[in-house]
Amino acid sequence: MKNKSLVLCFTLILIISTLCCLNQNKNNNLENKDILYQYSTIEALLEGIYDGDMTFGELKNHGNYGLGTINSLDGEMIQVNGKFYQVKVDGIAYQIEDNEKTPFAIVTFFDVDKSIKINEILDYNQFTKYIDNNIPTHNVFYLILVEGNFDYIKTRSVPKQEKPYPPLVNAIEDQRFFEFNNVKGTLVGFRIPQYVGDMNVPEYHFHFLTEDKKAGGHVLELKINNQEVHIDYTHDFFMTAPDNEDFYNLDSDNNIDEDIKIVEKGK
């Protein structure tokens, strides 16, 4: 009887220890927020795969700042301080509900690793070059965040698409442009290494949201001066592939470099 009691006691201790270890590992995973999380690929979006199966409620578990789009390519998405906004083709920003879904998004939990000051007027190309000159390497991932006043910003959004979906280069033919002068707001962007290839837009990709959360879009041009630029260095990358037939049948042998340039510049 005594031996049985000892065995039972040892078994209980072993179970409790295992549960504690599992819980500790779970907590460690939750605390490891220095990860760039991506849903789907830019190539899939370029090829017209505009329906994803990830909800924004699920996506917000992976970051509090980010960008992307909405199912059916219904506008531009930007995430600011944990909340998702959809800038539709009417130029108005709408808050996104948790049950809505995305075909492509990149997010991360923002943590400042470096801040740099801009003391002169810089356009888009000068701005990105300035950042390039102030980061230690071009071979890791960066989230770029600017909250303040912008001398000028030009953005765009695209209309909701109907099936059969056209490739993205055709979908942006009906894009709408929006211009802002002396506007306050939040600029959210990523710098992606070249080696990522067809998975994401190489180098820079920015979206913008006005301070009043009423407008914004995909950034095409800007002028910025006298602002702090906050940079988050991210070394870990994790991607979830869509679980649908369109993505399964994607032909990934196409050269998408020119299409990315057209889409990013809005031409």
C-alpha cells in the first residue's frame, strides 16, 4: 500500500511538472514578439488571389502595426496601435471588424530599437535612402514608424474586385489617388531584404493613416521634415500560407519584378 502511495505521489509530481513546463513554454512563445508575421505572398496577390482565410481577429494576435489589404482587394489596410483600418477607393478610412478577412498582410509588435531625426526636407527616395544609411544591415527586417506632421503625402487605393479576379497590375488601372498637404498622421512601413524574393515587396512599402483616422492609403510620394523616425529591427520571419485551392494552384515560376515596380509606384 505504501509503495502504491509513493508511485501515485511521484506520478502527480511528474504531471504537475510537465504542465508547468508546457505553460512556461507557452508564455515564452507569447513573449517572443520580435517576429515579422506574414500571411500569404506578394506573388499570390499579384496573380489575383484576393481571397484569404485569415480573419483580422486572428491577425491581431501577431502584431500591433502593419499593412496589407482586404478580401476582394477592397482597398488598402493599415494597422496602427493594434487597430486595423481599411482605406477604400472613396478615400475614407473605415475600422475593420474582427471577422473580416485578408488575402495578404504583414504585421509585427512594434518595439523601438533606434530613432533617427530628419532635419531637412526629404522626398520619398531621399527618405528611404536616409534610412538605408542609418541601419546596420540590409539583410534583416525593419518596421518603420513615423507619427507626426508631413509636408506632403500622395496615396492611392484600389476598388473592390469581382470574380474572376484580374492580376493586380490590371486591378490598379482603376486606382484612385489622394493628396494631403501639411497633414498629421501615422506612416507605417517595412523594409524587406532582397533575398525574400517573391514572398514580399523588396525594400520599402508604406501605408499612411491621418491623425483623425479618416483617410490614408498606400504611399506613393511624400515630403517630410523635422520628424523622428522610429525603427524596429526584426530578425525572425514567419509566414502562413493560405489554405485554399487558388493558392495551391499558384504557378510560382513567373518573374514578378516588373509587376512589383508597377504596383508599388502606382503607374
